[in-house]
Amino acid sequence: MPRFQDQNHTLSDFQDTVEVVCPGCGKKATAKADHGKKEVRLYCLQCGYTKTTRTEVEILGMKGHFIDAAHVYFQADLWYAAPFKNEIFWAYNGEHLDYLESYISATLREHKDRTHFTLLEKLPRFYHEAKNREALLKVIAKLKNKR
């Protein structure tokens, strides 16, 4: 019986390095945020596409830096995304995909010290339902083959 022990990860634990669809060639590229330098870079090892931007935004004349998933700064599509029924199953990167797979595949799920802010607590209902387990694992397998 596969067992999953919640690591209490939040979505932000996976959002600084996001695998995306390259705007240049359509293959896998990476968007990487460095919030210390206040910049985000999107680069593709396949075609050499690269773009860098700042995390600074201006709203109503006020400037500030915001922290979001790396792909958001470029409006890039996620590499690990697939339709599932009337929903979209997605993951930011391979590590995030592996974490979701270990949760979904487990028949025994152990949670400790929940905070109402963990990744698993924020997932849509369909990720949690046993009736979707087999179909979701097939989607994950297809996404892993894209690596």
C-alpha cells in the first residue's frame, strides 16, 4: 500500500523554477526567478531563446516588486499541463509533478500540522478523489514522457 506523508509544501516552494513552452520553438524551456536580484529569466536550451525581465510592477503610480510563479512574468504556458475532464491538471516543474504523483498514487495519505496554506489543501477537489486516481496517474505518465 503506497503511503504519502505530507511535507507541508506550499505552491511557492515550486514557483521559482517553472518549466514552460518556449515561445521560440515550442519545446521545453525554463523560467527562473531570482527575487534577490528582482529579475526573472526565460531561456530555452533547444533553440537559444532567452529573455529577462524585472519583477517590478507599477500600479496606480506606485512601483513595487511582486513575487509570483516565474512563468507569469512572461505569460508563458506551462510545460506540464493537460486537460482532465473539465479541468486542467498542471505542475510547475518535474519536482512539483513528482510530489503530486506521490500524493495521488498513495492509498494512505498522512497529514500533519496542517496550516490551511499547504499545496495539498489548496488543490482542486478532483486531485483528491480516489475515483480519479488511475486516470490522473495516466495523465502524469504522459506529462513525464514529455521530459
